[in-house]
Amino acid sequence: MGQAEVAAVLDVSIPTISEWENGKKRPRRDRVIALARLFDVSTDFLLHGTVLTRPDQGENEEEDSLISLYRSADPQVRIAVMTLLRAASSSNQ
């Protein structure tokens, strides 16, 4: 993803992205969170290069793939997925 695409998604200018990359400026907290979501990484990874893992992370590629797809989905799709999963879960109990 290029600077122009990132800038458009985050609603900032291309020079701002360049300043972040070159360490001349730091993004605001809300932009760090948006960047983490955009690149599907933790804010710790963006800020410190630290990779955090959840106890269940990496154990099941299918689950990791579903989580990644969910995170990148449109909000309406997320609602539909959660509704379907809740319905399926309650019918199994």
C-alpha cells in the first residue's frame, strides 16, 4: 500500500505520512489505532516493533484467517456474521 492510499484511508496528507515514516512527527493516538487496524497489527508493533501474541493465536490457521477477514469486512457484514454466529451458538446449547 502506498503513501497516497494510506493517507486517503486515514484522511491525512501524503506529506504527513512521509513525516511519520521519517520520524519527523508521530501520529496522534487515534491515527496509530487506525494504522494498526489498517495493517492488522498491534499498536505495540507499530510503536515499538513488539509482537504480542494471544494465548490462542497461531494455534489454528483457520481461526486466524477468519479473524483477519472479519477485521477487514464492512461493518454491515460484521453485524451479519455476529448475528449468524450467535444464532448458531444458541441453537447448539
